[in-house]
Amino acid sequence: MFFDDIKDISYEGPSSKNPLAFKYYNPVEIIDEKPLSQHLRFSIAFWHTLNYNGADPFGSNNMIRPWNDIDDPMTLAFKKIDALFELAEKLNIEYFCFHDRDIAPEGDTLRETNKNLDKVVAHIKDHLKDGKVKVLWVTANLFSNPRYVHGAATSPNPYVFAYAAAQVKKALEIAKEVGASGYVFWGGREGYETLINTDLALELDNLARFLHMAVDYAKKIGFTGQFLVEPKPKEPTKHQYDFDVANALSFLNKYGLSDYFKFNIEANHATLAGHTFQHELRYARINGKLGSIDANEGDLLLGWDVDRFPTNIYDTTLAMYEVIKNGGLYPGGLNFDAKVRRGSFTPEDLFRAFIAGMDTFAVGLKIAHRIVEDGELDEIIEERYKGYKKGIGEKIVNGEIGFEELEEYIIDKPQIVNTSGLQEYMESLLNQYILNFYLENKER
Ligand code: XLS
Ligand code: NI
Ligand code: NI
């Protein structure tokens, strides 16, 4: 055991003063015939939780971790798996996600690296046996090693393309072995620094070729998990090819890939793209492509991926509104792609961070559920577009008329009358839902 001082985190309710207890996340509480745990499907990101050591460009490692004094890389790999399962079980988190390179050290050749992986995967499978914790998704790290300096599938060097392909092949086999619900493609270094040295057309074609190969191989080995693209507009490259949902969807459509993919939407990536988190979720949802979420929070004053644990109730409310309208996230989930701040370096801080994130999403879910159930916002929206339910509007929607008929219809009509968009009123309604939730829980 690594976190001996910390007991199982339980739900104590809104009046609890215990920092190591849930105030709002009660996993067995039922909403719409489903327990909160099934609505939220929380997941731990292995990389930020087990591997982040606190280093930043100005300072070295500072995280106090119970495995800090283990030197042998394979021993450390096994122990971190044990720590992951201990954390997940204590926090009552059912899922985790990992990159191939998070869980096992690289060897001198890919063959050796794969052998290391096999050993650690066998250890993961031992832990999976009791069924308490499962794998949400797997991915391949195609960006940390210097070989990926110019990208992976979009590298100008075909040897790099081959290496990346072999790596994803192995990661898909692992995903199948551990029963992952999904497989994520985040762009890594698939992008460019300058167009002056870049064959944009070839790089995009190659990216599509690579994804087709992945789809084919998954079919071949019978991996049936959901493929997910995780868009991000910049970082590490100046321009990432999977910029945002709209851009990535059009890429997938162009190359005949959209049937096989949904999206994994990360809050901080949305804001980096100049969108709200809700925008990206909505755009994916209305296209039937909202698959999973990387739950974190950006900092609007900073232009990079800060991966903070989410604590903003306004954002989680609007996010869960989209998730409810999506009919849930299954088989995806809410993966905390989030790390503690450098100043939060104790093991307890890890637990406090997850509790904060889980409580914040539980609150978001409860408020969003109320909003959807009351239907007040929906009614206003419905009223706003009601013109398309009858008359000329209905004909437009049904594709029954064209420019000539529309001209004929409108040409002699008197002044057109518009109605208010009610923006500020609706924003205050949203506040009312949030504040009423606060008041109701205060009285408990
Ligand atoms: C980086 C991404 C990454 C993916 C997994 O910004 O969020 O962590 O989620 O490769
Ligand atoms: Ni992510
Ligand atoms: Ni990210």
C-alpha cells in the first residue's frame, strides 16, 4: 500500500468539513434511474497522476510520491500500477486511461520495449480480474521520444511513420487485451511549425492513411472499442492538424473515416481553439460524434494547456447539459486529464484534487439534470425557432421550395418583425438554477 494514511473516500454530504470526503458526489445516488457513477463514468489519467513529477521550465521535480525512491525502472512500473489501482479504489473511480509509454520503460529496440509492455500489461490484467477498476481508453505516445521531432504519421521520414505504425499496432493489441472501451488519437506532434518547409497535402494524406491502417488492423484483431480523435489547436506544434471538432470532422469526412470515429473533447483544448468547452461538446453531439471527455479546466489568462482539475461549476453544468442531451457518454467517460499544481505536492493533494473535480462534475450533473427536466430553457429555444414548424418555415425545412418560391413569397410582404433573443434573461435563468441548487444544499 502506498497511501496508508488515506482511507476510502466516502460521501459525507454538503455539510461535511472533512477535506477527504465527497460533498456532492454520491456514487449510488440515482438520477433518472441511473446512479451518479454511471452518469459520470470518472477516469484517472495515468500520466498526470502517476508520472507527473512537478517539473516546469524553471524548476525540477518536487512531487512527494511514495515511489520516489524506487530506482529500477521495471520495479517502478509495477509499483505505479499498484498505486494506480489503490488510488482508483480509494477514490471510487471505475476507470483509467494510459499511453503505452506511461506504463513501461522503453528498451533499446521496439522489440525490447514491447517485452517490457507485455510484462506490465500482464500485471494490469491481474488487477483487472476483480472487476472494480477497468480501462476506459488506451493511446500511444507518439510525441515524447526524439524520433517524433517532426511528427509521427505526418513526419517527412517514412521510417518514423513505420515506427509509429508498429507502436499503434501494439497499443491496439493491448487495448484489446485489457478490454478498453476506446482508443484515442490525440495529435501529438501531428502538425507544423511553418508551411515554408512543409508538404501540407502529403502530411494530411499520410495522416489519413495511418488512421485507415489503424481501423483495418483493429478490425483484423477484433478490437471493437470506439476510436476517438481528441482535437487540440496548438501545442506542441504551432498548428495541430486536428484543430477542433469542426476541422477534424471535415478531415474524417474527406478521407472516408468518419464512420469509425467519435471525439474525445478536452475542455482546455476547446478554449485554446477559441471556443467554449460547451461549443466543442455541442458540435460533436449534434453530429452524433460526442464519445468521451477529457475533463479538465484551462486558464483563460494563459495560452497553453494547463490541465487544471475542473472546479468551475458554470462550465461543468453546461458540459453535463450537453452530456445529458447526448444520452450520456457510454462507453466513453469523464477522464480527468488533469494534474495538480506544482505547489500541491503532497500525496493528499492528489486525493483533494480528484475530490474537487468529481464534486464539481456531480454538481454540474445535478444542476443540468434540473435544467433539462424543467425544460424552461428548451421551451424558450423552441419558441425562438417555431417559425420553422409551420408555413413557409416548414417548407424550407422539408426542402420543398427554392429561391424562386421564396422570392415570390416575400417580395410584397410588409416589414419583417423579429423577436428578442432573451440572452440576458436566459443567462440569469441559468444563474438561478445554480443559485437555487446552492440554497437547497445549504439548508441540509
Ligand atoms: C495533450 C492531450 C493528451 C491526450 C492523450 O494535450 O490532452 O494528454 O489526452 O494523448
Ligand atoms: Ni487529453
Ligand atoms: Ni491536453
